[in-house]
Amino acid sequence: MSIMKILGLGAALLVSSVGGALAGGCVSDNKDLDEFTNNCPYDVIIAYRTVGGGCFEVDPAIFKLASGKSSVQPLLSTSCGNGNTFNVEWKSCNLAEYEKGNCKLDFN
């Protein structure tokens, strides 16, 4: 087996293992309702922050969300006295993988 095939296989395995830790496409947000929904078959942990103002501009809010559940986060769309418009950025991980240290909620 050539070195390029071995490197390619290693990269594919790394992407696969990281992808399994991220909750990605099965978690959704509804900013009109200030709500996150977990459609994953496992519990997740979510971190979110506001960008351009708002309550969580520096330190993100972090919470756990069980499989099949929704959570209202009242501060998701509240500007906390800041009249500027802002966007919310969020990340989610499979809770079990996060607790093992296999998934990070970094915004960097």
C-alpha cells in the first residue's frame, strides 16, 4: 500500500471519529422562539454566544439537552440593553463524547 493511501485512510478515520462526536445536523435552533431542539438519538451539550452585542458576547452559555427534547433559552434573542442587532453562533457535541474529552465547544 502506498504512503499516500495510508495517509488518506488515516485522514478519513480522523474525520470519521471527529464527526461522530459533533452533534452537527441533528440539533437546530429557532431564534424566533428562542429555542434549541435536539433531534439526535443521543443527549447533547450546546454552547452559544452572541456576536456583535447581547448577553453572551464574551462567555458562552452552555447547557445539556436530552434526545428528542427542546429547550427555550430566553436570552437567545435578547440584546440585554444593547440596541445593536447581533447574531448567535453555537456549537453542539454528543454529550457522552464531550464528557470523554473527544469533542470541544471551542469558538476559536
